[in-house]
Amino acid sequence: MKRSIALTALVLTAAFAVAQSSAGKFPWLDKMSDDPDKMLPGVDPTKVTGNIVTSGSSTVFPLSEAVTELFVKEGYTGQISIDSIGSGGGLERFGKGELDVANASRGIKASEIEKATASYGSDPIEIRVGTDALAVCVSSKNTFAKDVTKEELAKIFSDAVYWSDVRASWPKKEIKRYIPGTDSGTFDYFTEEIFKKKKEPILGAKNLQMSEDDNVLVQGISGSEYAVGFFGYAYFNENKSRLKALSIGGVVPNQESVDKATYPLARPLFMYVTGKTLNDKPQVAAFINFYLSNVNRVIKRVGYFPAPAADLKKAKQAWLDATKGRY
């Protein structure tokens, strides 16, 4: 099921003027250094006009929603639509030239790059905005499952019928599986890590329910002590009273395990945009600028983890290069 929001500004505040001038659409760039350690030029959301269309990952959705709400709160006067249809669905629309920004919980594929380049006349730019620790969850009612290995995950999400098929000490009760749909970047990532990109084992599992809406998965898993599923950490974080996240190989998903790269299912979160879009639509350039400058203000509250500082600097440099016509 697709989720979407459209946020429109109601309150106006003042900051830094983003105005047109003889220098072009981005006059502040004349004063900017190529040094990615420097802050991006300030954005006054009250001066940003025009609508923005984004779509894609259900995992990135709550993060983009939080940044968008902040953009609106600080005075943006246009409308931003955010559709949650899965990374694959969003990148498909991106490839057709239908979006300003695509959200993804996996890297863009070569075939998707080719289509987007043909549609926009400009190569996609990868913007890393955060890190997710994909959470494998059971109901809080589940009293037996606490830790699993990656090999056991492969059994749980493929040919095991009963929990006891995975461990003899676990009950002989049928496993109920709730997982993202095949358009989901989370599905792609999980199958790559657990099944070496093979989809047949998980798609052939019994008692399998699939949905692009992570809240549907949360509802299903929390409703039975014999259910299991996986999704972005933010959805576990929002439902801790109903869910329990399994540790994998003795490592729990948290800030420490993400920072130390010990949690085996940690992954980057991305946005994709083209240089042409950034230059043709000043509102999109302003939004990406604002996003990169403010994402770490909201990311922990949402339930994700900051991108490494080097990756955030790389994203800021890509923005600078693009708005100077280097993409």
C-alpha cells in the first residue's frame, strides 16, 4: 500500500535570502569554496518557491518526512509530496523522469542510471543522508527467540516450517512471515545479504505476507508470538512496546554497533537527484541543501543513525559541484 504526504507551509520566518541575481539562480556560490568541510550556503525557506516531487523508499520516508516538516516550519511556501512506494518503485519513476528526488534504501542500479540519464539528460547524483540498521523483529509476546545467526535467518525466511526446524529448543509452531514487497530496497538488501541475491528461497517460503507498507508488517508481527519480519530500524524504534529486535550473531542493532560496523545488517540511506534538476529547479537545490544541513538534527529522533562525516561531506561537495554546472 502506498503512503504519501503533501506538506505546505503556513508559518513564515526569516533567515538568509535565496534570491535571483545577475550571477544566476545561485548567487551565493560565487562566495563558496570547493572545500567540503565548509558549510553549504544558508537557505531561507521563506524565499523558496515552487513545488517538489519525491518518491521511493518506505525506509527513507520517515526521515524525509521529518526534514520536510522542519523545512515547512521554517517557512517554505510551496508543496512537497513524498510517496512511499518502495525503492524500486521510486527509482522506476525516477528513470521515467517523473521525480525531482528519488529516495532509496539501496544503491541505484546501472540500468536505472542509464534510464534516468536518458530521461533527464544528466547523470544521477548519489546523496547519502543516513544509516539504517535493518531490524529483524518478533512480537514482544515471543519469549524464546532472542539471538540468531545469519544462517538461521536463511532458514527462518525460507524452508523452515516450524520454529523448531531452526532450533530444536524452539516450539513446534508454524513460522508466520511478514516482509516487504519485491519493489522494496529493504527486500533487495535482505536477499542480497542473506541469500546472496537469490529471491527464490524467500519467495517460496510458506505463511508469507508481503507489503510495501511497513506499518502493515508491524501490525502482523506484533499480533502473533510466532511471527517474524524485517524493516528499517525506525519502524522498530516507533513500536518498541510491541516488538523485539533480534540480535544477530550476538550483536544488537544500535548506535554503537553501527558506528563500529559490527552489526551485519547496517546499510546506507540515499537520495538521488540530477544536476539538471538542481539547476533547473532552484527549489529542489534549496531543499537538498536544507536536507544535508539539517538531517542530523532529526535523524536520531526518527530512529536512524547519522551518515559517516566523510560521506556527508561528499554529498555536500556533490551539491556544490552540481550547482556549479559540473554534472
